[in-house]
Amino acid sequence: MKELSKIMATALAICSFAAGGSAAESVKFEPQKTLVVYFSAGGNTARAANLIAQNLGAKIVELKPVQPYTNADLNYNNPKSRVSREHDDTSLRKVPLANAKIEGWESYEAVFVGYPIWWHDAAWPIDEFIKNNDFSGKKVIPFCTVFSSGLENSDKNLAKMAGSGEWLAGKSFGERPSEKEIKEWLAKF
């Protein structure tokens, strides 16, 4: 019976997520059990992550590639730039992180995962973090910053990659989210 209840709760969460809804209305974030993890290329995602962490009193962790991206690396208009080469050759997208495993990971119940959108998907440095952590028993709230597109399917793709956890519908912010915008979003929880 206990197993059936667990299966039904999981099915309900999946249906809610697939329908674009979220169980967020009942989420309460305890500061000591809430973590904001992010990768930022140009500072916009860092801004959003810091505003989320400040408003929730949560711990924040920036994911840092072993080989950091330079401004030249991020030049999407140059076909020889690092991100363009990684985009064109998926074998180059495995970006080792200096901190893919988070200290005290098991103590967090809610995890905000932030990233920029690159070519209509989550920037691939976030993948290493997703693949290296078990999201079982965690509510995961993806958020991204974008220049011209939207969230696309990045939140669903990350949830599929993780294979565990309760992934809520993600939120897309523009290039430079305001504190008001962040507060309004967090108030919906």
C-alpha cells in the first residue's frame, strides 16, 4: 500500500509537470534546506541566482568549469570559438566542473538550478552537475536567463537527464532579471 501511494504521488507530479503546472503552490523553502546552484557565463544567471538566494536566505553555489570560459570562448558569432565548437561537436560538451559534487548535498530538500540558454537548451556545463548528483527526495526548481529565446524544453531535458527528484516547471528570465521579477516569481510558491 505504501508503494502504491508513492507511485501515485510520482504520477501526479509527472502529470502536473507535463501539463505545465507545478506543485509549487505548496512548497515552503526552509533556508537551511534550500540550495541555489548555478552556472553563469556572462553574469546574468549569477544575478538571478544571487537574488533568489538572498530572498530565500538559501545557500548558493556557483558551478565553475575547470577550464573557465573567456569572453572569446563565448563569442557565438565566431565559428571557431569554444562554445561554437562545443555546439557543433557534442563530444566536446562534457565540461568538467571543479565542484560538480556539492558538500552536504543530502541535507538539501529544495534545489534551484540556474543556467543560461545556449542554442535553445541549458548551457552544457550544467549537465556535469546534473549527472553527478542524486536528486531523489528533492524538489528541483530550474531557472534560466535568456537573450532571445525562452525556457524551451531545457527544464524537461534536465529532469530526464537527472532521472530522479521532483522537478517543478522551470522559469525563464530575460537577460537581466530585476529583483521585483524574482520576488514575484518566488511569491507564487
